[in-house]
Amino acid sequence: MADDNSRMTRHQYHHQDSDDDAETTTGGSTRQAYAAENNRTLEEAKTKRLGRKLNWVILGLVLAIIIVFLILFLTP
């Protein structure tokens, strides 16, 4: 049989098991925090790209409107 020093009481085992669960939860929350930060970074990058595209589209539309007005006013 095992000697008394290697045996654990239920309370000690439960306490050790709770510590292991806390480490797992901490690791999971770290992964969740990393994933959230990664998603936030990707969102910001996509928003900036979309903003640039929209700026170019607006510029193109303004130029098209100016060209149309010039054609309308300068043609006899």
C-alpha cells in the first residue's frame, strides 16, 4: 500500500483540482484576450482600407460631376 505521505485528503485533492482549473481558465482567458485583440486589429485595418476606397470613390464622383457640368456649360 502507499504510505501516508503520498495520500491526499478529499479537501487537498479538491483544492489542487481547483488550482488546475484556475490555470486552465487563465490560459483560456489569455487566448480570448489575444483573439479579441487580433479581431480588433483586423477590424481597424479593414476599416482603414474601406475608408481609403470610399475616399477614392468620392473623388471620382466629384470629378465626374465637374466634367458633366463643364460639358453642359461649354457646349453650344
